[in-house]
Amino acid sequence: MAASDYLPFIRRPKPGFVTETGEPVWGVMAQFDTTVDAYHAAEKMRDAGFKHWDLHAPFPIHGIEEAMGQKRTILPFIVLGAAFTGIATAIGMQWWITAVDYAGFTVQGKPYDAWEPFTMIIFELGVLFSAFASLFGMLALNGLPRWHHPLLCKERFLASSDDKFFVVVEARDPSFNPEQTSRFLREIGASAVELVEDA
Amino acid sequence: MTSFHPDQVTAERLAGGPHQAPADLGADGSLNEDPATRSALVLNNRSLHEITEIVCGYAENAPGKWWLPTFALTATVAGVGTLMILYLIITGVGVWGLNNQVGWAWDITNFVFWIGIGHAGTLISAILCLFKQKWRTAVNRAAEAMTIFAVMCAGIFPAIHVGRIWFIWFVFPIPNYNYIWPNFRSPLLWDVFAVSTYATVSLLFWYMGMIPDFATLRDRADKRLRAGSGTCKLSVHCPITGIKLLGFPCSADRIRAFLYGLFAVGWSGSSRHWHRYETAYLILAGISTPLVLSVHSIVSFDFATSVIPGWHTTIFPPYFVAGAIFGGFAMVLFLLIPARELFPNFKDLLTLRHLENMAKILLTTGMMVGFAYSMEFFIAWYGGNRYEVETFINRAFGPYAWAYWTMISCNVISPQVFWSRRMRTDPRVIWIVALLVTIGMWFERFVIIVSSLHRAFLPGEWGMYFPTPVDILTFAGSCGVFLTMFLLFLRFLPVFPMAEIKAIMPQGDPHGHAGGHGDHDDHHEGGH
């Protein structure tokens, strides 16, 4: 994820590698045909010490985080923050309206600042804010929405949302080299390897 | 006398010994009762690609000849209902059968009915997700869709029942020159927040579940466009004469690639994304579970916090929640059993086993509401309040006794057929019971609301309520809206969560435990 992926007027970094036709190389992708192959390939990629790589799969593979050596997401903390924001909003709104702005009107013979009736809306707004944070926080951490991606320009890659698995190494990985990385991917069992141009 | 150790049975079966699983596993092979093996969640050894084909195929191709006439019918009913609402707004609530005594009648009955229907969707997606019930993938997308449409229908009634609908914005805490704030001590206002939160969270949950499936539909349309096979222009033909009525300048696949692509927000199936996605899904499930329980509890507070005999009871929150789950599961079955017949491949994804599971939930929740009905009577007697006693005697033997006994026969008696295994594995029987339960749950709300209101403390205040044609057609219209939305959903959206189904299939197991064991989770020892 880089700013130049989203904002076309930001100059892209100079490509490290170019294809035979002179296109900048974005990375290399390798197809795996079964979940088992993809899982083992991920373990080997992790052990080989790649940094900017990924495994694209049509579904979440059980336990792939450990196979890829991925850190746990911080999303739960974002949601927790949103929940407290929602709770604070609900308390502030209800207390200010009922106990401050309407102080002087006795409603139902209750104290102006009785907190018990506020609990329902405190709960509801806490849930509402958390729900927004979990969807939009997840998308933001994933760098989405992003309607253009070099991988989606590759016809072969379209099977990644159907039944194929793709290990992808980006050119910005320190140990990336088009020939060597492609050879490595074939060695770990890829059924097809393709160079991805930075389209 | 010989005794068996269960392990011995398993070992013998694996070795081809005498304790083989019975050959007849029910009509589709999913009704396996052998505790040593699990029924497959997807039948006929479908491959991952076949799942994509089945689910996307129905969203991409024209449905059978039944679709358009059915859609026309439900859309017409929805249109009639809309005209009735317009008539109500122009004329006033006098066009309904409400009167001074029965101030809430069909409007709030319909509201509680529809909001209750919605609860099964959240239950299936959230609570069954937390309990790791993998069979939920067969029904969760359709149930979530049903939730959204039911909440849409529910939202209509409180808005139009206020009479002067142009003041409905008074329910929102908006600063205004009238110096009017809503009353935060009223359960009616809690309801506004609960229902709108519920609608929003359900929509977010539903949408998030569909993002990966939108990406699949986008990629398929893209693939056809690249191959040049998706370029035929979209046109509408007269169903009778076949004459072309309307032509569009771009192909259907271009529209699909654009719209599905827009909503897929660039999803590319990255495992790093999937990790955050699954975390977000689990959080949403975790917060939706207390939410769904709170929403119907708050709806029941509308009644329980009043002093009307028949309403003023502490059993209402759990009783309403159980009833909502009961009615919602009935509606899921009512819609999905015909869908399963009309889209035959769906039978591999939604097996008899899944229907049986839901029939068992109907039986359980049906007995919960039955218990609540009897407990209400017990407390009326035990509480020693004569108004309460009179209300309940009037409910069962007064002028609305027919409604009360309709409710009892539909909700308490009809699900009892599910004690029989043959009954709860026969889709036709399940469908009929689901229909009866849906009717019964509507009558439950009618009984609670109208039979409690129509005879107040003084005989001088006694009256009756009868619906007018406007009442009836407005309710029919809301059913039309609901079914129209559901038909559009069946036609254009992924009815099954493809990604989730693929993940629970044997081919989706990263450790290669293939062979029909669809449902075991103990192979993975890694820490989380």
C-alpha cells in the first residue's frame, strides 16, 4: 500500500525491474491448485524470509495467519475505541438534553439526571459505532476501496475468486528478482508462474 | 450380554466390519445418524468451482418462467399497499379501524410481526457463528437478506401510525426552533434507536458478507468480457410475442462488471485481508448477538412498561425474543423450501439435514413460547390482581377467543409434529408448519395488543376492534414489498455465501483431511 496507488498525481517510485517490452514490473504471481499446496507454499515463503508477499485465495484458509507469519490485526482496538465513542456520545446527548437543556421540566416525576433510562440508548449507540468501525476499519486497514490493482489486470488471476490460489511477491520486496523469485516459486510447487506488469 | 465401546464400533467400521453406517441415509444422504461420521455439508462431492458455478449461475442467468409472473404479482400487491399508505396520509388514521379504546391495532401488530421475522437472520449469522455451527452457511445469506427486508417492512408501520407523518422527525434528537427534544425516558424512543441500529448493523453485516462474493461475480463478468463472449447487448423482449421492447447500449456483463465491481470495493482475496475480514466478521457477530436480544426486548418494553393488564409483565423480553426467533426461522423455511425446489442445484447446498436442524429449532422455540403463554396465565392467577385475571380469561374465552386459539394451535400444537423424524425431514410438512407458525406469530401480536386493549378497567370503556379494508391491504402490501425484495435478491445477488461454503468443504481444508468429513474442527492445534 503506497500513496501513489491511490493518488495518480503522486509520482511512482522508479521501477527496479522492467519487462522485455519495457513495462515496469510490479511483481510475480504463482498459481497453486489446491488448498494444501497453497498452505505449504505459504509456510515456505515465510521461511524464505520474503517481506512484501501475499497469498490470494477464494476463501479464508484456516490457520493461514500462522503459515504466513502474519501479525494479529489491531482492528479489535479500533472497534473498542469506537464503542467508547458511541457510549460517550449517548451519555453526553441524553444527559445534556434531559438534565441540562430541559432542566426545569419535570418529566414523569423523575429526577432530571436519572441515568437508568439512558442505558438502552447507551448500549445501542455503542453497538452502532462499533459496527461501523468494524466494517470500515477493516476496509481501511486493507487499503480498500481500491478499484484498480495490477493483479486484477491479469486474466489468470481472476480464478483467485473461484478455485485457484496465488502466491504473489511484489517487486519492492528486498530479495525480489524476477528470475530467481520465479524459479523459487516453481520449486515450491507452483503450477504456473507469471510476471505482473505495473499497469 | 455383550457390550460395545464406541471406539470399537468406529474401528470395526473402518475395517469393513459389521457396524457399517446404514445404507439408507434419507432421501439425499445427509440424514446420517451415525455419531462416528458427520454428514457432508455439501452433497455430491461438489468441487470449489462447482460451488461458484451453482451460486453465480443463478445470479447471472435468467430464472425460470415462474419468476416474472411471480414478481409482477408481488410488485402489484406492494403497489396497492403503497397506495393505501398514500390514502392514509392524505385522509388520516380514521381510514383504519382504530378507535378510542383500541388505539394500537394492526399497525403495531404488523410492526412487531415484521421486526420479529428479522431476528432469525441475525441469529443465524451471529449466534450460530459464535457457536461454530457450520451448517449455518447453507442459510445465512438468505436469512440476512430476509432480515433487511423484514426490517424495511417493520419500519413503515411506526412511521405511518403517528397520524401526521410530516412530524415523524420529532423522534430524532434534532435541535430546532420549537425547542422540542424527544423524551429519553420513553421506551418508544428507545425503540427508535434500537430498530434503526438494528437495521443499520444488519445491513453492514449483510454487505460485508457479500464483498468476496461480489468480487467473484465481478471477476466472472470480467473474464467473459475479455474472452469477448459477454458483449451481446442487453434487451427486453415481450414475454408473449417475443418482440424486442427495449435495448440497452451496453452488454449485461459490462453492467455486472461495473456494479458488482463497485460493491466489491477492489477485493482481491488477499490472505492478509482475509485475516482482518474474519476478525471484523467475528466482532460483528459478537456485537450483533446482544443487539438482537436487546432489540426485541426493547420492543417488548413498549408494552411491558405500561400499566395495561396483559402488557405489564416481566416475562415479556425473553418471551418476545423467543417468539421472534421462532417466527423468523419459520419465515426462513417458508421462503427457502420453495427456492430449493425452484433452483434444483440448491439442494446440494441446503440439505435435508439443514432443514431438519431448523425444524428442531422450530420445535424448541415453539415450546418456549408455549411455556411463556402458560406462564402468563399462571402469573395472572398467582399475582392475585383481578384485572389481570379478567384480561386473561377474556383473552381465552372472550370475543377474541378465536384469535387466541388460532395462535395456540399454530404456535404450540402444530410444531409438535416435529417429534416425528419422518415429519421433520419432509420439506412439504416443514413448509406447511412454517406457514402455520408465521400465521400464528402474527396472531400472537394481535392477541397481545388488541385483546389487552379492548377491555380496560371500566366496563364503560369496553369496545371492539375490526380491521377495515385499508388495514388489510396495507398489511398485504407490506408482504408484497417483502416478497418483491426477496425475489430480486434471488435473481441478482449471491444467495449462498460462496467463500464461507468453500472454507468448510473438504477441499478447503489446508491439511487435506478430505473425504466427506465436513464438520470437524479439532485437526488444527496451532494457537490463535
